[in-house]
Amino acid sequence: VVDDDPVVVQSIFEILQDEFSEYSFLQANGGKIAAKVAEARLPKLIITDWDMPDLNGVDLVKLLKSNPLTNDIPVIIATGVMVTSEHLRYALNAGATDFLRKPIDPIELKARVNAMLLLADQMIEIKLMGQTIQETNEFLNYLINLIPNPIFSADLFGTIQIFNDAFREAFLKNLNPVNTYYELFTDEDVFNHRFQDEQIIKGLQQNIR
């Protein structure tokens, strides 16, 4: 929780501590220190005041979003001054995830915090899935490069998607990048290969139906 008014910080703590007792609560009295704490502790959620003397809430959001370590942390901006629709749009465009008006309503605060924590969990899962996919692709790439013979994978249109080092060495070493594998054949062979591929695709489509 980021606010230069300790009374507000204490009020938010008291509202949330019972329902979210499994979480630890951190506080900062300004945007600059909040950015440092966020980078060091990587909280699941940040609730920040907008109007603060050293670094306001919107500038804090921009700073967090510019840092790869903190750019995925959801941020709720709370304010009793900047309450128009234009202020809301400005905060969201800066990267804020949600907006809360002061004086803070306890029920609204709990609902928004719960929603943001669920969002944080989903973002963590997506990031882990992305890492898993990347690691899997790297492992598959390692495996196909162990094979000494040229191999490649192409889509239905012949566009080459994946190939190993042996394929690159045999076919691409002295050529410009190849868009489709048909470009590796003479005109007559291209016609034959296209015809055969089309027959295979038609057979697959009929089987699927």
C-alpha cells in the first residue's frame, strides 16, 4: 500500500487483514520508495494513492511498467481528487489495472483486491506456460539438431516452419532464405510435389469429415 498519509494506509490494512490474512502487507509513504520495495519484494498487488509529493501514483505506475521485474504487477490507483472519467482514462492508459475512489468503501476495496489477486495468479500461470513452451521448443530444437540428416517441417502451403542445422547446411548455405520448400526444386518437380501434397491434403480432409 502506497500513500503519504499513514492513516489511510492503516485503514486499508484494517479492511483487508482479516479476509486476506494469508498475505503479508507492505507499506511505503511515497512513489520512489514504493518502486524500490516493489523491485525488491515483487508484491502480488499494489494499491497506491494518486496525489503524492515525491512521485505521484500515475508516474509510479509508469516506472513499474518500465521495469521488466515489476511490469506484470497489477496496480490499483486510489484517489479522492482525480475522480473524473478523463482521470480514469489517463490512469488506465498509463498502465494502472484498476481505479478506486476515496473515501474508500470497504466492500468495494475487498472486491477489487480479490479480482486483482485472481488476475495476478492468472498472469503468473500464463508466464509459467510461456516459459514451459519456450523450454519445450528449445529442447525440440536441440533434438532435431542431433539428427545428421536434413529434416524440416512445413505447413499446408509448403512454408517451412522448422528445420535443423543439417537442412540449413545442405540447402540454405548458399541461397537466400527459402519461403517454401517448393523453391528447392525445379519447375517440373515443383508441379509433381504440389500435386502429391494436394492429394494428401484432400485425403486428410475427407478422413476428418
